[in-house]
Amino acid sequence: MTDSPLWKPLQNSYDTSRKHLHQLAFFAVSPARMEAVGRMGLRPTPGGFGTPEFDGRVARVEGSLLVHEQSDGVATQRISTVREAAVFFGREYEEVWFEDFHDPLQPMDPDEDLSIDEVDSRLIGEWFAFGFDVLATLRSRATASDDASEPQIWPEHFDGANEIGDADAGQRASYGFSPGDDAHPEPYAYVAAWGEIDRSDPYWNDSAFNGSSISYQDLLGPGDPEAACLSFFMDAYRRLHA
């Protein structure tokens, strides 16, 4: 599929696709890396999302396919159920695979057929890739005292984010890109402050968490989405460092 779905209106199937991809990320893709090397963060990968290389392999989702890259070749399988995806990536399905999540994803029936549209899946992959490019630029503008972290796609929230700023000075925040959640029906970029924010300032516009967001719909149109997101993030950075 050469025609990019990013920056086009979302399909009616998007919400279901997103939720089912989240199940795959949390219960199949990320646990494979965690079991092998003790790390769970994911990355944008071609046509979707997956692990960085670990233990000589990569586990990822590409459109409507599961892809398992190993030293002896690449295996693919059509997405079916979460349980079958976990087995495909080399481990048995487990509802609890890490004890220290504050808010783990609630599981669906692991034997229920997943409904994931190819276009929706690729859009989410491209959204993450776009977000990581923006976060890389943002990170390059941070100072040493900001202790900017490496961007990760966190499986419990299914969002790509990094952290910037001195927490002791009340400056630290998570800067990220989500494909959507129960409070946001479409993708959005966000800043979630770790400390207190001035809610009288209209910049801090999101009531679902301690911060601000800009929606996918806001980024559609004739402007430059990357410039808009960088400006949005820098507005937060300046407020938090004032």
C-alpha cells in the first residue's frame, strides 16, 4: 500500500482497530521482549509498530500481519486472536505478565477474533513514526539538565512518549503521541505535566489528565503538522520552565 492514510479522515472502523491493536501490543508484542531482555518499550516499525531488535529477533505488527524476524528468516501470519499472536511470538498468553503496572490494560477474551482494518493499522503506525520524528527534534532542543528520555511506545497506554525537564523544579512532563483512548476518539499529541499547572491558562486544555492536547482533527488541513506539534510542545516547555 503506497498511498499513505496519514492526514486523511479516520474511518468508522478506526476505534475498534485501535483497541484491538492495543490488545496485541500489550498482551503479545511487548511481553515477548520483556521475557527475553527485561524491557517492554516498543517502536514504530514498517507499516505499524513493534520491538527493537532483542535477543536476535524483532516482533512486530505490519498492517493486518504479525511479523517475526529471526536469524533464520522472517515469518508472517494474519492477525487472528491475541492468544495466537502471543504463541506466534514465542510465548504462551498471560493476562498478568508484569506485576508493577499502575493501570494495566483490561484484557478482552484472548480467543476472540480481532477486527483490525489494514488502513487503520497503517495509519497508527505512521502516526507513531511521525510522532517519534517530532520527539527526536524536541529532544535535540532540550538541555542537559532536562534529562530528556528516549521515546518509547508504552504498551499499557499504547502511546509514544518521552520525558523532559527537572522534576524537582516542577518542570518535568511527558511529551507524547497517542492514537486515541476512551477520552479521545482520535489521535492526539499531548503534554502531561508531572507537577502543578495553572488551569486558568487556556493552554492547559485537557480535562482527562494533568496537561494539554492537540487533536488529529486540529492537525488536518493546509498547515505543517510537524511545525504545529513542535510549537505546541515548545509552548508547554516554556510555561513549565518559566
